[in-house]
Amino acid sequence: MKNDLSDGYTNLNGSIHGIYDYDSNEKAYILWSVAIGTFLGTFPLHFLYTKFGAKIPFFVCGLVSCCTTALIPFSAKTNYYFLILLRFIQGFAYSADFAAIGLINGRWAPVSEVTIFMSILTCFNGIASTITNVGTGLLCESSLGWKWSYYLHSIFGFVLFGLWYLVYIDYPEDTKRVSDLELKKIQKDKSEAHLSKKCDVPYKKLLTSPVILCVWLNAFFDLTAAIMFSTYVPIYLHEVLKFEIKTTGFLSSLILGMSIPVRIFFAIVSDKVKLISEMLKIQIFNTVSVGVSGIFFASIGFIPIEYSGWSVFCFVMCMCCIGVNSGGFYKSAYYHSRQFNPIVITAIQWIKCLALFVAPALVNIFVSDESNRSQWIWVFTIIGGCMVLTNFISFFILTDKSAEWTETKEKC
């Protein structure tokens, strides 16, 4: 956007300044506005989901997201604070995502396939980022320009949310499209309390459970790293490693996209391999997704610019490792919280808001010159180190056992 001088103005020294050339503070506020919107929208939307199901609330949030996306170019041209407002609304609508994932996983996933369901549902970030980076890279260098990236995303969004409204059903037992055999498979090994539609949520017990708190800690650093990738990898590739815009778009998509097949493959491994215990699988997958990815992440900043290929390799490996998280802390969360897993996943959306603050804040603190590799070292090292430490703590806390408060339908 900063290279678009069509709406620029002439400085006193005679040079043209683009109105879309935001400084680091303005960029941080653009990101933080999304985080604030998501932060404020997470729990109100959770209560709407609890009362009305996911179909209507998610559909409405989708329409709002599409409309605000289409208005982004207009707001960027007319008023910076209008842009911030639209980004806030986008964030509020975005808070519907994880709540829907938790609800779908809890109601539609058989216990034996919970990791596969979670991995497929959480692919949306990788898929979206892959399409966005490739598409936007091409559009930015075409005659259409960067604005059409927003317009096309909005158009496709309307189509997809229309399909959601036509297809989605909140409960598998409420549709004839699910056979009796399939329904039995979905409900197998689920307790009566799990299948109940009216069990009260034990919020206090959830908030004080060491296992759930450990899950949220893992999710926080996992999401902080993922946000760093989706937001700042294109900047790092272009400004530090000096790749061209089209190449940057391709590499960004490659880095984010390669994790998708890895995520699905290892989710199948996690659910279908019975040679080792579920607890051991949780520990192995969590070590890879949080610990090993943290090592790769911390290493990136120390790689000299002339070895840019190794930097790209570490980016790819880090994202692929993060991609197996559905078999780690996500699986532990499901096994421990059972029918209350939607609450745990909804809270992870709220945690993502914190990550949306932390990632830009770290960059804002340590990086004043985006082209200076040495300034990025602290950002990569702090996040990577915290991931390794969190994974070590998890060995003593995560479990595959259900909590005692999941076994009753009484008021909690």
C-alpha cells in the first residue's frame, strides 16, 4: 500500500508522500484495533452461541466482516480513524470463529476423531493466509491494484457465508442428512452429561483447573508465533531478506500453506495410531508444536541475510511444527473438559486477542527499522524461548483424563 502514490500529496521539499505509508505506531494501532474488537466480542458471542446455536450468529458476523472488508480501501483513503473503527468491527466479527470451532467440534466430532476435526477446522488461518498472500501479491502488481484484494475477499466471503447458512445444522440429531449409524458413531463414548443440551457451565472450575490454564498458556505462545508469521513474515522477507513483492507473496503462502497437509496428516496419526497411549501422544505432539517450533523460531533472527534460504527453511519448519498442535494441547483440552470444550476454545479466541497485542508490541519495542535484522533478534528469541519453557512445564500438567466436573448434569 505504501507504494501507492495515486492519492499522495506533495511535501514542502517537493517529494510525493503516499497517504498509505503508515509508520510503525500507526501499523500497531491498525492491528490492535482488531485485537480490541475480538477481545470485546468473544464472550458476548459465546453467550449468543449458547442461546441460539452457531448458525445465525456466525452468519451475521460473516456478513458484517464482508461489508467492513469491502469498505477498507475507502476508509484508508478518507480517514485513518474510520479505518481503525472498521478494523475494530472486523475484530468483533472475527471473535465468532473459535467459538464456532469449539461448538462444532463438541457436537459433531466423534471422540475417536476429535484431533482430525480440530485440525481441519483450525486450518482456516493457513488456508486464508495462503490465498491472501498469493492473491494480494499478484493483485498488487496488476493493473487492478491492492484495493481489489479487499473487494474480492469480500465477494467470496458473501458466497461462503451464504453456503454456511444453507448447509450448517447445530445438532446432528436434528437433520435427516445424518444416518442412525453415523449418529451412533458421533455419540459413541460420550456421557449423558456430554450429550445434554442444558448442562450449566462450571466457569469457576474451568478457570481454576491447572490443566486448562496450561492449555491456555500453550495456546497463547503458539498463537503469538502464528500471528508473527501471518503479520510480519512478509515484512521480514521483503525488508530484511530483500525478496521482491511477488516472491514475498509466494514464499509467505508457501510457509503458511505447507503446514496445512502436515496438520491434517499428523491429526490422522494422532487419532488412528493405537500403539502408544493418548497421554504419550499428547506429550509428543505438544513438544513438536510448542517446543521444537520455539527452537526454530528463536533461531531465525541469528541467520545472516546472505543465508536467506535457511531463514525460509526455519520459517517453514516452525509453521509445520505449530501445525500439529491439534494433537497436543488442543487434544488435552478436549479430553479434560469434554462437553465444556467449546468454552475452552472460545477462551483461546480471547487469548488470541492478547497475542494480537503482544506480537505488534514486541515489534514496536525492539524494531524501529524494519530492514535491520539485528533488531528482530530479540523478538524471535523472546517468543521462541517462552515457547520452549512452556512446553517443559506442560510435561507435568497436561492430561488425557476427563475432569470430575464433566460427569454431572447438575448445576455447577
